[in-house]
Amino acid sequence: MNEGKLFECSYTSSISNLLGRKSLLLLKGNLHKRMHSLTKNFISNSTNVRDHLFFDINRIIRFNLDSWSNRVHLLDQTKKITFELIVKQLMSIDPTGVDQQWTESLRKHYLILIDGFFSVPILFLFTPYYNAIHARKKVAGEIRVKVRERKREMMMIMTERKEEKKDMLGMLLDVMVGKREDECSNNNTKSVGVNDSEDQLVVEKKVVLLEEEAEEEEEIVDFLLSLILGGYETTSTIMTLAVKFLTETPLALAQLKEEHEKIKNAKKEEKDGQLEWSDYKYNMPFTQCVINETLRIANIVSGVFRRAMTDVSIKGYTIPKGCKVFTSFRAVHLNQEHFKEATSFNPWRWQQKKDADQVGPSKMMLNVFTPFGGGPRLCPGYELARVEISVFLHHLVTTFSWAPAEEDKLVFFPTTRTLKRYPIHLQRLM
Ligand code: HEM
């Protein structure tokens, strides 16, 4: 995507204010590279997802589904699930335990914050944008409290040699605190046997370090705040819309059910019967087709914003330096030249060829399919999102049958969603 050469990411100041200066989406250059790889290593590293995150994904999704009544607004419920998952993954805050209320209150502020992205950026009292800026401050404050708590915990861990929490917050603190301690110990070494003016220098350096520490705390808060944002709205919309499309395509729903009942039946013969990473990886091929097709038709991220860093020539046109560009994924994903009957939900188009006479996805289809972006800004959560949606679908189709409670409509403006948050009637399966 020529990131940093021909184009760079670019958002309006109203959006940047909501994201925060240190959000990964706004970082550039080497710092972006380092932080992107750190994030990817944590949230989309298969070993980490398999060994650490999968267990909680399965547990929290089941916990939520167990609490459902016989009528729910699916979009609200999936948002709750993905929010709880991301907060647990990033900060080890467990929504099924003592932190349930904290998570729910944070989520309410996030709902207001998100509205700000789709509103006119006017800062008059009580406009949606004003409320969003206000909600952002509250969210940042809550996350800051948790960051400070963790710092204190880390100090205790060092003295009492307890086991450290393995999450994104821990990793960020390790990187930043480790860096500062190196600087501190360099300064302390220099302070042995020094005179008054050198003492003064050491004090000044320590003040600078304290200021740096405060700045780093803000960086961590911004970073986590925007990761939560990136991780929850996107995945929950795809979960809901996959269910909507499946409900409207009974053959696809039947095939998906068959895939998951087979997994569930095999589990009955095992000792603890828990869904495992290997089930996701090897036994859910049709589920992946359903996810691809939902992402193709109704991705909430319909494209990305960039700014031309120089005059750029493309197919005989020149984009002048400084121009803002919107690269529309949706325009490509719904192009009939790439996808036959592009507006129809057809998960089978993604099925891998088993025999020569079967049709699989063409090379061209795979080349133009970019629901998670590409290049250096490729979504670091792409694998995590797929795992979460797959596990959710597994438990949904093996626990419930359902039917829409009201007519509902898919809309794309100002954001992709269903107008009524997809109300459904549910019945538990025996
Ligand atoms: C179905 C779910 C998801 C979709 C469709 C999606 C889509 C995208 C896309 C298209 C981008 C590229 C933005 C750009 O190029 O400017 C992106 C970036 C990003 N996504 Fe996702 N995402 C999803 C889930 C997640 C999850 C679960 C997380 C975190 C846990 C996440 C975190 C991020 C972050 C931090 C970035 C910024 C990357 C950077 O600028 O380096 N996303 N996502």
C-alpha cells in the first residue's frame, strides 16, 4: 500500500481527538513499525491465541450465551461479548468476576465515544461530538487507574517474585518501564562520587524521567483505548451480520450447523469436552467461508483514509501531493467483475477446490479481497477476530435455534449495522 512512501494514513482532527495522539492508527514511521509488530505479536500470534487467549474466548462467550433470555437484540449482545473479550485480553480484567461492573460502565462510555465518530464535530454543549469527547476523557481516566494499579502490582511482583500477568498491558509496561530503568541506572552510575553541580544535573535528569514516565503513561492509555475501539465494534458487527445472512440463507445455516454439531458430538467422547484451538484451525472450513462472505458484503471498515505524500500517478490520473484519498474496499468487494452476483450472500464461493470440477475462489478474488487492509497497516487483530467469530457461531448454532423477532434492515450509513440491532427470538436446544 506504499505506506510512508507515496501515501500516509490521514484522519481529520475531529477523529484524531477521539482516537488519541498515540493510537496505533495515527503513529507513523519507525515507532509505528515497532508498535504494530508488538501488537501483532500479542493479539494475532497463533501460539499466543492458542495457548492463552482461546480459553477465555470460549469461556466468556459461553458465559454470555448462558445468560441470554428468549429475546435479545443480537447486535447489543455481540457488542457486549467482544468488548468483554478485548478488555480481558488486553488488561486481564475479567467480566465474569468482580470486574463485571467496571467493564459494563466502561462499555457505556465507549458507546457514547463511538457515536462521536459518526457525528458532526461541533463542540457545543451536549452535541454528540461534545458528549463523545467527554466520554473519551472518562474512558481514559478509567484505563489510567488500571495502568497505575498494574504498575504497583508489577513492583510487588518484583519484590515478592509472583507470577506476572501475560497481557498487552504487561507487555507495554515491560517495554516502557524497562527502557526507563536502563536510563535510570545509567544516571545512577554516573552519580557516584560527583560534586554539587553534577548532583543538580542528576536531579534535573530525574525530573525529566518523571515527566517521561507521565508521558509514557498517557501513551499506554491512548494505545489501549484505541485498541479496544478497533477490536470490538468491527468484530461484533460481523458476528451479527453473519447470523442475519445465515438466517436468510437456510441452506448455508444447515451446512454450518452440521459442521459444528460434528465438532460438538466428537467432544462428547472426550474427557473435558471443551472446544479447542485445533477445532477452530482444522474443523471449521465452512465457517471460514461464512466469515469471508460476511466481511465481503458488509464489512464495517468500508475503506481506509490516506494522504498523498507526493504527486502520484495511477492509471493515467494524477493525485496531487497533499490530497486526501479514500480507498474503498467495498467498491472492490462488491464489483461484479471480481465477484459474480456480488450482492448475494454465497459462502460457497470461498470453498476450496477438492476435485478438478469444483469451483474454488479464483486467484483474482483472493488478490482483491482485503477486509483487514494490507501492507504495514494490515489489521493486527485479523486472526483474533476470526477466532472470536468462529467460537461465537459454534456456541450459537449448537445451543439455540432462533428466528427474527421483527423485520430488520441492513444499512451502510453512517455505519454498517442493522437498523433495529437485529432482535431475535431464541429457543434453547435440548
Ligand atoms: C472483523 C473484524 C475486524 C476488521 C474487519 C478489521 C479491519 C481493519 C482494517 C481494514 C484495518 C486497516 C486500517 C488502515 O489501513 O488504515 C485495521 C487496522 C487495525 N485494526 Fe482491525 N479489524 C478487525 C478486528 C480487529 C481486532 C479484533 C483488533 C484488536 C484486537 C483490531 C485492531 C486494529 C488496529 C490496532 C489497527 C491499526 C493498525 C495500524 O494502523 O497499524 N482490529 N483493522
